[in-house]
Amino acid sequence: MKKVVLAVVAGAAVVAAALVPSGPPVSAAMSGFGSAVSAVGKVTWQTNDSVNALAVAGDTVYAGGLFTRIRQPGKVEGQGEAARTYLAAFDRTTGTPTAFAPKLNGAVWSIATSADGKWVVVGGDFTTVDGVARQHIAMFSVATGKLVAGWDPAVSYRVAALAIHGTSVYLGGSFQRVDKAVRNRVAAVALSTGALLPWDPDADNDVYALKASDDGTRVFVGGGFSELNGDDHWALAMVDPTTGAAFDMPAADAIPEPSPDCMSRVRDIDTADGRVFVANAGSGIGCYDGVLAADETTGKLLWQSQCLGATEAIKVIGNWLYKGSHAHDCSKDGGFPDKTGMHHLLVESAINGKLGPWYPNTDAGGETLVGPLAFASGGNDLWVGGDFTTVNGKPQQGLTRFDNAPGGAKPAVPAAPKVSSTRANQSTVSFTTVVDTDNIALSYVLYRGTTKVASWSRSSYSWTKPTVQTFTDTAVRTGQTVSYHVEVGDGRNLSKSPAAAVKIR
């Protein structure tokens, strides 16, 4: 029997208050950006390889993956580095690493933290931590950074998914045994001791995602399985946290069953305000890659987005759902069509799934060619890990973050307006709209010298052609030389075009 090594943790996590009110997609008058966080990447240390998992405990962010070194912002590989073997921790405020530096002998694929912020559990391919045997799962104290002695479930193979709720740690992956007992790809152990629990949903194929409902009465299981406990459940199931028996979940029917042309697997799950959100990645042309939302008690479908391009990571902050994917076609949702490039970072309304006002971007590298692979948030920020090497067009490998500090991205600087005068006492002025990466609706003001002569409100997206606005100025007189410029604002930031002059005919 395992000895007790932790105090039992009771109760559920406190749900963070919504950062933005419901309503129109743009509420930039105070913050300068339209969703919960801005599109401006904050200064953050980097990694030398992919970040597969992220989790937050208080003011600390834990990152796990394939990396073996971390390095300072702005530095190229080989400069300003420190050793971190598959696991690291960072300060949420500064983006700098902490002293936490355990040595693992294999990759990390999953991380979860307890609701009270005292414990962090990691899972993956490793079999030792600091030379101590730990079979694919380990627990650390957040306060001390030390491996918890005696908490040592023996899992037979990779742990790819973790979730903690109340007194239980739920784990999923590719394993078939835990502590020598049969547990096919999904199991639970006690948070206090690591002892194996009876919970046994028995998946017939790999599990990639786990999440408990906010009230702890459901555990959502996602992956590439087709059966739980011998019953048909393709890719997604809602199960009892004690017995492991599956509840009816109508929303799961929205995920297409596998065929020779399409196999769509659940890659990530999040919960918020009585809803569960599920991200899918499909294999096959046109195969389902989107996100769905369901009632976390009844399992009924609330909405479903149909963007194409595998979705690997999601995180809900307030009324917004952030997604990491290689989305290339969101035309079914009224968004960008195919062949407009890869949109690796997007936000959708958590209320209805519609695309929202946030589109920074990364590139994609490594084996996945997705870019972002993991998200985490402390409530007022979004940490992003993956296999990318650039963020917003600038070098930044493996890890980045965004927050809600007022300001956000500025609108692009408009080109100088085009001006002409072909009639007496009259000029014609035209200009093209611009894009702001964290706002959709922008205000435009046309000035003659220092005099405001016209204004517009227009919506712009990075994937649409700019529109041309034209104004006829009749408050000028023949022989005058007048100058015009445009100012565009997002509620906080202003960008000003160069001026253009014309002599009035």
C-alpha cells in the first residue's frame, strides 16, 4: 500500500470571472482590443523544440514538451540558453524562467495543476526524474519545486492527457496498465497518494484529452477511440467520475464516424460556465477539424464551428474561445475562404462559435505543421506553446504569451489619400481601409489640414481586400492648395496617414 504523501485536496477550482461582457464583438473603448487579450505578443523566453503542454498554478506557468533548452527573448539558438530537459516553469508576469529545473529522461505530453495551486502533475514518455524512477507520470510541489516522494503510479506507456478534480487525478494516453492492473488508455489515481482508483472507462484506442466538468459530476474523454467499455463511443464521451460508465452525449454525434476518407479525433477539451468545448483534428481532405460546444450536464450540442485545418488547442477566457490550429478555410462559418493562408491563432465567440476580433499568427514547424499545440491561462492572459518559430512575423520559438494590458495592437498606418480636383470649388479624396489584428470595427476620420471634414466606421479583416472610401469636399475654393490626411482608431490607438496636397481648380 502506498503511504499518504499529500493532504487531501477538496473542492473545485474557482472559476475566473469573465473578462469581457457579452454583446458586440468589439468593445475597445477602454482596452484598445476587442476580445479578452490583445494580439501583441509579450516578451517571453523561448524553447529549442516543441512545447506540447502548458498549465498554470498561481503566478507560475509550467511548460512541457520535446525541448531540452530554453533561451532568452530575441536570441537565436545557441545564445543566452539554459538547460531544461523537457520541463520548465516561467513567471506569468515577466515571462522569465524560474529555478524549477528537474531532469527528465523523456518528453512531456501533458500537465495539470490542482485547484488549490499546490501540486503539478506531468505525464509523458519519461521513466526517471532526477534519477528517481517515475513511470510516465510524476508529481511536484509548486511551493518547493521538488518531486513528491512516494507518489509514484507505474504507468506502462505514454500519458498524453491529465486532469485533476477534487481528490482524483485522471490520466489518458496509450498505456494499458497502471500499477500492473489493466487500464486501457484511461485511468484515475488518488491525488493524495497516487494509489490506483477503480475508475475504468476502458478505451479501445488512444486518449488525447480529459477534462472534468465544473461541478465534478462528469469527466469528458476525447481521442481516437471507437469504444468505451465495449460500447460505441467515437472520439468523445461523457462519463461518470466514479463508475466510469458513459452518459448519453448527443453532441458527440456531431463528430463524423470514421471512414476511408475521414477520421476526426478529439485533441483538446475545455469547460466554462456549464459548457464543454471540444476541439477536433481530422485526417483527410475536408474532414471535420472544428470546435463544438455542449451543455456539460445534458451533453446537448449548443453550437459547432466548421473551419478546416486541424484544431490542436483551445482555451476559454470570458466569452471568448481561443483556438490554435492550421485553419485555412472558415467559409462555412462566414469567415475566410481557402487559399488565404494559414491562420494559426484565432478567437471564436464562446456564445455562438462565430469568428471574433483577434488574429495574431505564428508559423508552423516540426512534425505537426500546426504551430500552436497547447494553451493555458491564469484568467487575464493566454500562454501558447507549440512547434512554431515565429510569432507575428518575428523570431520566437516554442512559447509565447498575450495579456490584457491596455493598448493592444495599433491599426496599420493608412497610405496617403489620393486627392484630385477636376471641378471648380471642389476636391475628391479617397483612401483605403486598413487592418488591426485585435479589432474588427475601426473609425476613420478625414482631415483637411487640422479640420475634420468626414468620418466613417468600417469593419476590416486580415483576409479581405481593403475597401476604398471616397469623399467630395465642396468647402474649398478655386486657387487654394489644401492638404488631407486620414486618422484611423480602435478606441484607444490612433494611426495617421501621410498627407497629400492638391490645388483646387
